Amino acid sequence: MSWNYRVMEFDDIDEGKYFEIKEVYYNRDGSLMGYCDATVSGGSLSELVDVLNMMKTDAHKSVLRPEDFKKDVSD
């Protein structure tokens, strides 16, 4: 399993479209497995800056949506 930060697009009934950075997890074959809230923390200021830089780099990857994680029930 691997993971990275990704921007995800969500739809809110009242507010409309919005974006969040999430931690996204992948299966060994590279397929999407799941996501959770991203934590911005580090054991030092330098580590915290490293996490923020990783988020900034990963934010340039394609935007994901929750439905990208839904599996085909026939699998």
C-alpha cells in the first residue's frame, strides 16, 4: 500500500462545489483504495514545512472525486 496527498472535489447541497486536500491510499496494483483527512504536522518545524511542500507538489496532480473510489459490485 502507498499513499500521497491529493486534491479532492466535493459537492455540497447548500454551498456547491468545494475542494480539500486528503490523504489518498492505493492498493498494490496502484488502484485507488480510500482516503481520509490530511493531517498537517511534524516532529519539528522543518518536518512541518516538508509536509506542506509535499502537499503543494501533490496538489498539481489530477483532482479526484469520491465516486472515483467506488468499486464495481461485479468485482
